[in-house]
Amino acid sequence: MKIENFVENMYNFNEMTTEEYEALKEQIKKDSARDGKLSFEKKIEVRPLGNNRFEVIDGHHKIKVARELDFLEIPDDQIEILDLTEAQALERLMKLKTRGSLINPIKQAEAFQKLRDYGMSEEQIGLEFGLSQSRVADIIARLKIPEQVKERIVSDVRYFTPSLVDEISRFEDIDQKRVVDYIIEQESKGIPVTVQELREDRTGKKDIKGQGRPKDFTGYSEDMTMRQHSSIMVYQPQEVNVKNNLLNEQEIECPCCHRWFLLNVKNKKILN
């Protein structure tokens, strides 16, 4: 099959470090040197799109390497064609373990959102991938980050773990660019930035950059805190308070400050 007929899945969030990619390239060179034909340790998985075009499910980096090595075709015995729907292909892609060590947190969020577009609830997605509903909501919430900030994260994805991006998404929009710039500056110097460090900055216990805040800043206002807490309604309760026979009260953890609150499920009011 001609390489030009293969289309990358736009929701692939698998990333490789430069070292991992170069190692893959050398392995493919070695395996293909015997008879001059492309050879892989594991077949490329694709699904047919029609008109002799195929969407890649597993093997995005292999296709990229093949193009860089100026191969024009991939032997049929190196390809596995799977009869899957678009939704089934995305689910399979997201479950594959043959990945690089990096995850693109923004593309991952887009993939989870796409599953929601297919009609899956956050609870169903969580059950499918072994995640809590609150974790799924955390991942999808990354999409609320402003576009320019998301572009910075994607361009320097090696510096941004999913947990760091989750914490960035909890900042006010005006602070997110400042925080991203700080992470890139520190990580480029070989200084790791932790989630705890960002959390302390967000809650006013620490100012990581000393900019973007009023001189008399002493912490977040009550109004800002309540706006953050209002988002917890979309998260799955971590425990249920069974003292009430009606079971209409649930104990839930706020994802932005990790404090526990008692929620009246019936009227969606925080009781404490």
C-alpha cells in the first residue's frame, strides 16, 4: 500500500521523546535493511475509510519514520486492517499500550471530549478506561484553557505532564499564560515544576513569578473561591453520607482545593 494513502488519527495523543523516536528509527532501518522493504516488529493497525484510504490506529510514528526514510510503500504483511467504526477506532487507540513515554494532554482531552460527542457519559467513559468520573471531567476541563495557552503547551509538550495541565486549568484565565511561561522557563533550565508548587501559587500561599498580581494581593477573594467550588457539581461524589435515610446528601472533594464538602444532591447546594 502506498504511504500517501494513510491518514493520521487526529485524536492520537501519543508522543515520543526525541530519544525514543530516534531509537525507533534506527530499529526500523535495521529491520528493513535485509531486503530493502519496510519491516516492523509489530504491524500497523488501520481502518478503511474508502477510496483506498486508511486511518492509522496504531503506528503513527512508524508511518512518520517510513516517510522520513523515503519509503513509498508499506508491504501488505506489515499492515492489519480492522473493520471498526470511527468511535470503536478511537476507543482502541486510547487503550493501546504501545506508546511513547509522553502524552499530549490537550489531544487527550480532545479524545475524551470526542467520546462524549459520540454519546458516552463521563461515567461510561470512566468505566471503559478504569477512571473515576471526576478524573474524566478533569481531563475534559483542559479544553477550557485559552487557545494561545494550549498552543504553548502542545509546542513544548515534554514539559507538561497531564497533572500539571490539570492544575493550570484551575487557574483564572489571566494567570494561565504566566504559569505556562514559568513552567517552560524552569523546565528548560532542568528545574522540575511540581503540582504542589502550582497549587500553592493558585491559592495565594506562594507567588511563583511575582507578576500579574496586585501588590496588596493576599489571597483569592470569597467570590473567586466560590466560582471555583461551583465547578464541583460535575464531579462524581467520592463518598456518600448514609446517615440520611433519603440518601440525598453526598460528601464530595473539590478538585481545585481538595477540601471536602457536603452536597445536597436534591437542590445542588453546598451545605458546609
